[in-house]
Amino acid sequence: MKIKDEAVKINISIKRSMFEKIDNYADELGMNRSAFVSMCCAQYINAQEGIIKVQNMIDLMKNLNSKIELTESDKEQIKQLDSFVKLANESLKG
């Protein structure tokens, strides 16, 4: 049985400049304000969850390295993934 994910009204306070940016972007995308804010929140949450999954993969690879000898290519991939996670976290902080 699928549960309906119904909309819930919320009341938030934001700076006027942000409010105007939200309205402008929503208008450009042909969306109403609520749909735009909901989409932005979903994208942010999905990005955070993606970063967590990549970090978990890095941790698994590092744990594997303690059990078997990884190739230089594997070690380089771990470094690249670490860099990606750091960059992604910085960009999401704004």
C-alpha cells in the first residue's frame, strides 16, 4: 500500500532579498514559489545524501585497504573521491 505524500503548509522567515530571488527564479522556471522552494530543498537533501554515500564508499575502500593491498589506481581513486567530498561539502555550505 502506497501512502500519499501530501503537501504541508509551513511558515518561514527569510530576508526580503532572498524572497525576491526565490520569486524571480520560480517565475523563470514557470513554477510557483512553493514548488520552487520544495524543489530546492529536495535537491539539497539529495545532494547531502549522495555525499554521505560517497563518503561511505571511501570508508569501505579504506577499510578494504587495511585488509588487502590496493593498487596505486585504487589509492588514487580514493584520493579523488576524498577531494570530491570536500569540494561538494564546501559548495553546499554556500
